Amino acid sequence: MKALIAENVKKTYKSRKKNTEALKGADIDVEKGEIFGILGPNGAGKTTFIKICSTLLNKTEGNIKVLGYDLEKDEKEIRKHIGYIGQDSERSTYARLTGRENLEFFATLYNVSKIDFLERLEEFKKTYDNDEIFDKEVMKLSGGQKQAIVVMRGFLHNPDLVFADEISKGLDPIAAKKIRKFVKNYAKEKGKTVIITSQIMSEIEELCDRVAIIFEGKVVAIDTPQNLMDELNMQLIELRLRTGEIATPEFLKKLVDLETVSAIEQENGFIKLPVTDSTEAFQSIMKICKDFGLNPVISYRTATLEDVFLKFCDKKVELEA
Amino acid sequence: MAVQNVGFEIKAGFRVLGIGIKRDLTNIRRYKVRLIGWFLSMAIGMFTGYLFSVLFELNPATAGETGISTATQVFIFFIGGVALGTFSDSALWAPMERINQDIHYGTLEAVFVTPSNRVAYLLSPTISDALVNLIFFIPAFIIIMTVNGTLTNLYVIGTTLLVVLATIVSMMAFGIFFAMIALLIRKSQPIALFLSMLMQFLCGAYVPVQAYESMNPVFGPILKYIAYCFPYTYCYDLFRYFTFGSQYNTLFPVWVEFVILGVTSIAFVIIAGFLLKLVERKAKNVGLSIL
Ligand SMILES: Nc1ncnc2c1ncn2[C@@H]1O[C@H](COP(=O)(O)OP(=O)(O)OP(=O)(O)O)[C@@H](O)[C@H]1O
Ligand SMILES: [Mg+2]
């Protein structure tokens, strides 16, 4: 069974002044047990999509099944089985209650028994490894600590599917890593599904089995991160000139004239060369550098998720292509 | 199976109610300034009651309509109004303030994504407020009973407390009803302020509804009929009836007032439930944060 099937989802925010078409027919399906990432620039419609799937917003059009339940008919049943971590929700706990009291409050809203709650709390404590955030009033916690509480809130009732919008927002790298590990264990050990959005590409790459890229309300790509990166078929050699070294026009021309180099991009001391054959290119480039008496740092990399993101979501790049 | 489900839902609803009350009481315990404000408004109310009792003693018209005349009785009349009035006030404000705050901080989204019972969530602030109100109500009640000379009269104490209970129930219904209205029309603060004043003055907290007509032959009757529409009118009236006994002239026969109180409370609950659906639908179209 699929955890989520969304077909042709459209959403228009209506207001007197202006209607905003936030989703223009998005199709996304997520397998059970998958960690699924949703990528896209600001305003692409990620949050809108997540809110619709988690029963907080009405769609204008389309069909959605969450955990096999029809979104329209079985709203209440869906709510019992999903977790939700909203974007900008770090202040959405009760400020004068402690982290623990907040979690207990929401656990009760999910009708989690006291025993189960305590068990979950222990699990969270082990994950986060800092008991302070559970015992202090939330208003005395830092922004990232508040976010950590909010993230844990989404997992309180052992949901089969968790929507996490900007999961690691405001978290320091160590806390983010802990949360990532927690999410990974949650999905892989318990067979649960997690759908996340993030602007941190490395996070998505590390966590997600598959990703969808949403651009202007449409899904423009959906695949494993690896496949998406492979599809770009990109190999890049980067030269970083040392202080005092100057890239003369003759030098650049020599580089661009190489058969394997397809383009050149230069920006304060950095030279980017997309190549088709890296081994050959490497040697030729080294030689040219030597000829010009330059000794730059040369590095080689293949496409990253960021390149994929830019390809699909940067209008400028699209026009150039 | 279905019955079992209903039982399960009710139990879950009560848990939500309980944890909500716990949340509010913890809040109040950690934020005592609010209690001081509460205490002050109560004290000011009592003092005003005392002043009024001195002034109103001379009004024969009021005395004729209500059957109460002595300064002591008028004092009791006002203190009773103030004491019950705090309940109606918290009913009006508590759910609305909770909801406004929860929208502002995004908490409502986290609440609405759960399968929890919305009514239980909305009821908890009123009940918590009512509980805290008891700290102020009980001394006021003891003063009333002492001055009235009925501190040992179990019948009077029992019946007046019954009216208080009925008041709390009816005000909870009205509170939710009002919170929903406030959400739908947005400009909730001024409306609530207006209504809270209206309900205290109009429904007879300070001036007996019985006396409206003789006080002003044109507007008096109009105000009287408006007052009839609010359950609080009967709360105040019944409270006085049971304090003063049969010498107090109620607006309607006592049993009729109880029936009206019951019917209006149920009506408000039903309308509130309907409005809640409306609000949820609206929220789902535009997004909770900008309701
Ligand atoms: N409540 C609303 N009313 C009207 N328009 C809205 C509302 N919420 C979002 N929008 C619009 O819908 C579009 C999609 O917004 P959404 O929040 O889904 O984007 P997003 O992909 O989550 O962006 P971000 O990365 O910034 O979080 C945007 O153009 C936004 O302006
Ligand atoms: Mg967003």
C-alpha cells in the first residue's frame, strides 16, 4: 500500500484582491516506509501541499489518499495516524509550560496513554541527549530548542506518516544530525513513512529515498536523488587560483578550446569547467596551467542535488539552456 | 461497536478537557499577575456594589418592581451581580482569548491537526477560569449569605449554588458560541467588550430588569425584551430569588426561568456546534493562520 497518493492536486487561495494559484496540478505518490523529500524554491507550494495532505487545508481540485484513507471522507481517521511538523511553528507550543508538559498536552490530544507517553519521552530524551529542554519552560528555551520540541511533538503518537515542513530549521548542525538520525531510525526500524521539506540539500540527499521537485505549483521531477543527479550527467572541474595569480584571456581561451570542456564560468578566482571526459580534461588542464606558470587548486566533482535544484528551479538557467 | 466508539470518544474528550484545564491552571500558577488583576476587578466591583446600594435605596420605583428595598438587600443584590458577573465575563473572554492566542502562535494548527475533540478544547479555558473564579466567588458568596442572614440555611445555599452551576453551564455554551462568532467576524475584541458590558448591565447584574419599564417608558421595554434573550438574565434573577426568598418578584415564574435557561443553553450549544463547523470550513479554505 502507498502511504500517499496525490493526483492532480490544485489549490487556489482566493481573496478579494487577488487569487493565488499555489498548486497547479501536482502528482506525488509516496511508498510506505519511504523518507520522501519535497524540494522547491520559496513559494513553490510545498507547504500548501503538506497542509492539504495533513487535513489543514482544502484542495481546490484533485484526488488524495493518505494511508489508504480518502482525504475527504476519512479526515478523522487520517488525523489519528499522521504527524505534522509545521513550518514556522517553533512558537506553537505553550510558552509557560515546560517542554515535557507541552508534549504531554499534545499526546493527550492524540489520546496517547500515559504509559506510552512516558516511553516516547524517554526515547526523545535519548535522542536529543539534553534533558534541560524538557524541564524548562518553553519561553526560556532557545529558538532551536523550541524547534526540537516541536519536531518531537510530530512523533508523539507513533504516527504511520509524518509530514515535516522545514524539519531542521534553526537547528545547529549537531542537533540537526541527531534529528536526522532519529527520523532515519523511525522510518527504517519501524517501517513508517516520513515526508520532509528542507532547503538544506545535503540533508535531503542524506535522508531521502526519493524526492519531488516542485516548481511554481507543479511537480517538475520525481526520483531518487541519485538518479536525478546522474541524469544531469555533469562532471565539473573547478580551479581556484592562488593569491596573486591572474587568469589571462589567453589562458581562458586555451581552456575553453579543449574538446572535453563544454563551457566556462569564471568568478573571482574560481573557474568552473563542465567537462565530458574528466580524466582527459584533468591532464590537459594541468598542462595548460603549467604552461602559463599557474598552480591553482584543482578539484573535480559530479552533480550535486543543488545542481539538480538549480536546473529545475532557476528560471535564468532555463532561459540560457 | 458504535456505542463502544462513542464511549471511547467521550473518554478521549474528557481527557482533552482535563489536560486543557491542567494547562490553564499551570499557566495561572506561573503567571500570578493575572490573578491580581482579577482580584482587583472583583474588589472594585464590590466597592461599586456598596456605593450603588447607598444610592439606590432611595429609588422607590425599583423597590416596587423587585420587592427588595432595604440597603442591605440592595447591597446583596449588587454583590450577587458582581459575583455572578465574573463568571459570565470569563465565559465571554476565555475561549476567545485562547483561540486568538493559539492562532497567533500557530498552536491552533497543531491542535486542529490532531483528532481531538474541538469542543473539549474550547471548553477547557472556560472551566479553568470558572475554577479560578471560585476563589473569588466563595468569599463573595459567604458575604452575601452572612449579610442576608442565611449562612446556615442549607436550602438557600443549595438552591443558589444550583443556580450558579446552571450559570456556569449556560455561560460555557455562550462562550463557545461567541468565540465562533468572533472568529467569523474577526473584530472580536471590541465586540466582546461591548457584549460583556451589555450582558452585565442589560441582564440585570446591577440594575434589575424588572425596573426598566418604570425607569424609561420608551426604551425600557425594548431593553427588557433584549435582556430576555440572554440566559444570564435568568441566572441573575434566579440567584436573587433564591437569596431573598419569595418577597423577590422574579421576571417569570421560577420554573419557567429554569426551562428558558435550559433551552437557551442547549440552543447556544447547538448553534455553537454549527458555527464551529463553519469556522473549520472557512479555516480550511484560507489557512488557519490568517483566519
Ligand atoms: N494563506 C495564503 N493565502 C494566500 N496565498 C498564500 C497563502 N499561503 C501561501 N500562499 C501563496 O501560495 C504560494 C505557495 O506558498 P507555500 O507556502 O506553499 O510555498 P512553499 O513552497 O512552502 O515556500 P517556502 O519555501 O517559502 O516555505 C505562494 O505564492 C504564497 O504566496
Ligand atoms: Mg513552506
